[in-house]
Amino acid sequence: MQNDPGHLIQIVFFAIFVAVLLLGGYVIANFNRFFGPDPNIPSETNSGRTYTKVQIILVWLHAVGISGALAFLLHLDRPRFHLSPFASMNRIYQVDPAQASGKTKDLFDTVQARLGKIPNLMRVFANSPAAFEGYLQLSGALARGVLPLKLRESIALAVGEINGCGYCLSAHTLSRGKAGLSQEEILAARRSTSVEDKFDAALKLARAIALQRGHVANDDLQNARAAGLNDAEIVEIIQHVALNTLTNYTNNVAKTVLDFPEVKPGELEPQPAAA
């Protein structure tokens, strides 16, 4: 995990909260020992040491409330560190681009230039510069391949639906305008279908690869070729299934916090337009 001073501060405040909670509970449980009259001092001089239990409990509750509130507010501001179940959070640390340096910073700059923003998935990948660079190189190379953008995005939607990745479905649905996909085509792609014969064959092959983990039948390849797909296109379809499975699995494991309008797997009916 990358060094993060804010992360350390959060741990310190949480430790203070736990310490106040436990120490206060111990003191209250042993109230007479700490605040009752001292049997070794004459009773007429003992009045200055006597406190009521209500006073001690109120002081303790104030200390617990203040330290707990600080710890919780820091947690909400930095959701990548898990202190409580109250906020949506990543299960894998998200690297802050502002704190990145060296190779990681260069990769963030590449993403910013390519996408105009740095999605949360890229912040997860950035935990490993090798994984981050590998993803960018493969996706960049395939973007220059023989498959058109519309088909590439359709494959991403089909595989994302199969793997139940809400993050990827949300991201690729948002980019539909750039790919030239209508809402109907998006829903069709998520079902691995298309009104275009060649696209339909490509999506059916991608679905077979994803569901059968590459162990496709001879008929799957024959149907793809009969629809006009050549070997270069078939190889790139395989690569796109692998690339999208990589992002799907990363998001599913990390529970990556959405930074796109949400699209949920399994919801395949057209949504009514907002009034």
C-alpha cells in the first residue's frame, strides 16, 4: 500500500476513539475505586475527591462522541480505508493521482489524456504499476485493431453482463454516444445479440468464450466464420473477452465505488424516460 499521511491520521483518531471507549468503560465499572472516598484519609477531608457517577458518565460520553465523530468523518472523507460498514467503499485501496509519482504518475497522465478523467478503476490498478501499464498497453493496442469501436463496446457490454460487473456496465453505457450505440443496441448487446449479422455472430462467439472459459465448440467457430468473421477478428474477440474479464473481475473483487451513473446487471428492460 502506498504511504498516505491521511491514512495514518485516520488510524490514530480511530485508536483514540477505541481507547476512550474502553478506558471510560473500565473507569465507570470501577467507579468507587477511582472516585469514591479514600479510606486512608479522614472523612472530613474526603469531600474534595468525591464525584457523582452521572458526572463521570457525561464526561465519558462527550469524549466518546467527539473522538468517534472525528474518526467517522475522516472515514467518510477517505472511503478506501475500512473503519465501519456505514459508507460505500472500495475493498482495495484507491491510489490518489495527486500523490502519485514516477511511473504511476505517467500512467495516470496517459489515462487523463485518453479519457479526460481518471476513473476509480484506474486508481485500483495503480496499486501495481505493472498491472496498470499492462492493462493500458493491451487496451491501447486493441483500440488500434481491426474491430470497430461499436463492436468493441458491444463486447464489453455483453461480457460485463455475463460477469455481473455493474461498474463496467455503467462505464460502457455512459460511453455509448462515442461508440454510436442507441439505448436499444445497448440492451441488445448486454443480451449478446445484434440486428447486424456479423455483430450478432461476434457477440455470440464472445458469449460462448466467456461462459465456456474458452472451450468453445467447433460450431461456435464455424458460425462465426459463416457470418464473415476472419481469424484476425476472432483473435481480437478473444482478447476483448479477456480484457473485459480482467476489468470485470478487478471491479467485482474491489467493489469499486461507482463514478458513473449506475447501471445494474440483470436489469435488461428499457427504462422510462425521466419526466
